[in-house]
Amino acid sequence: MKKEIKIKPFWYSDIWLFPKLITVITSMDAEGRLNAAPYSHIMQYDVMHKKPRMMVGFRQDSHTFQNICATGEFVINCPSADYLPDVMETARFYPEGINELEHTRFTTIPSRKVKPPSLAECPQIAECTVDEIVNLEKSSGIVFANIVAIVVDEKIADMDRGQRIQAMNLPVGLGDEDRVEYFYGIMDNVVHHTLKEAPEGYQAAKLKTALEWDEPAMVALMKVPAMVRNMVMTQTEKHARSQGATRVTATHMRELAEEFGMDEAVLSRFGRKADG
Ligand SMILES: Cc1cc2nc3c(=O)[nH]c(=O)nc-3n(C[C@H](O)[C@H](O)[C@H](O)COP(=O)(O)O)c2cc1C
């Protein structure tokens, strides 16, 4: 049996369970005074590398949002679960101009590309500038942010995902009750699944090319992982057409791979190598 729930303000937190990333955003006001507060209304927006962007949602009267509107810069710091008490300390309603970090174990380090400092204790950091701000009427302020630098602890940079998950120990935000009781998940039981590919015949049958492909190009296309093969095919044909070609060659594929930053290292993450 199911029941429809009345949608009330703060539905996203009160009734709908949204496991989320926990971050501490550092920003500065126009006078250069530092501010820090936790934020988890955050997700990737442009996933490609040319203009990588995040989307972050704020209460419009929060100091962080006002600082971002005033200066156009901020830093997203991801703390480990060991720092949850400090994260909560920065969430308290201190008056404007108070540096919440003074009440925590967090220490600041200079950021690479923006003025607000980063938090040394956070293993994963994104330095951001404003691309666009949308003030939703009587609701959140949404910041579409350019990621100008991603900075991680040296020791985790080359780890595989499984090791990195353990080493970073990022808490998962599980919402709150009445803006006072906050709930978190801790990474002590991570489940790992391997995605199985669909049968090869089925994948090939689904592929409908609009242009002619020469053999090296087709061989290279078949080496692209099945889940992105259709998209790569469409994009490559679009790219070939933009050059006035009626036949797709391996050069078109290579040019497109370069444009999208799909080098050998990125492609090998999908389990197969680029070719041609
Ligand atoms: C874990 C956690 C996540 C939060 N996420 C958000 C959020 O995404 N957006 C928001 O407006 N407030 C969020 N808050 C509430 C703000 O952190 C809180 O209102 C804070 O006092 C704002 O500080 P500021 O005015 O210095 O920016 C969150 C609080 C906690 C504890």
C-alpha cells in the first residue's frame, strides 16, 4: 500500500530521502572577511572538460550566497566523516562577518586560482567562479559555477576508486529533521558491482550509421564501450559532416576524441583502448 504525501516547504529534506555530498563552502565578503558553512545541494552540471561546472543551491539570505553574488568566487571543500562535528559547528547561525572556522579544527591554505582559501583537512576541493546565478522566486538561489581548479590530497590522486572511497571516508548527508537533527551515513559498508555488457550481437544490431564508415573507423567505433557507442557514432558523424565529409574516417574519430579530452587514460577507464 502507498500513500501520497502533501508537498510542503523543505520537502526535499523532510520527506524525500536524498543521500548527498557534504561540503563546507568557503567564501569571502566584499571586505575580504572569510566565511564557511556546510552545503549539500550540489551536483555536477557540465561534465565535459572544456567548461566544467557545478550547480549549487542556497538560501538566498545565507552569507555564503551573498558573498558569492558580491565576489563571484568560492571553494567547495569535502571533509571526511572524522570532521562532522566541525562541519556542524560551521552550520550554526553566527552573525555576518564571523569566521566560523575559528570554532573548528579546520585550517586554511591558499587556493590556487581564487581568493577564498581552501581547507587543508579536506581531501577533495573544487575552486569555483560564478558562471550564472538564478534567483528562484521566493525560493533558492542557484549558482552555476565554473570549476577553475580541482585539488586533491597527493596520496589519493593515483588510488583506484575503491581505495579512494576508503581513504577519503566522505560522509553521506541524509537530511535533517526541523533543521536541528542532522543524519549522516558513514562509508563502512561499501558495495562494489561490476557492470556486465549486453551480448555483442545486440549492441551491433542497435547501431544505425547515417554516413559511410571506412574500416579503420568502424573498427575503432566497435572498440568504444557499448554504453557510449551510439553517442560517439552520432557525434563523429556530425563532426565529419561539419567538415563536408560523406565518409567517416579514423581521423574524424581521433579529432573528436581530442576535442572531448578522451585520451587513452580516460578511455581505459571504460575498460577498452582507443584505436585508429
Ligand atoms: C550538512 C548540511 C548541509 C546543508 N546544506 C545546505 C544547502 O545545500 N543549502 C543551504 O542553503 N543550506 C544548507 N545548510 C544550512 C546552512 O549551512 C546554514 O544555514 C548555515 O548557517 C549558512 O551559513 P552562511 O549564512 O554563513 O552561509 C546545510 C547545513 C548542514 C549542516
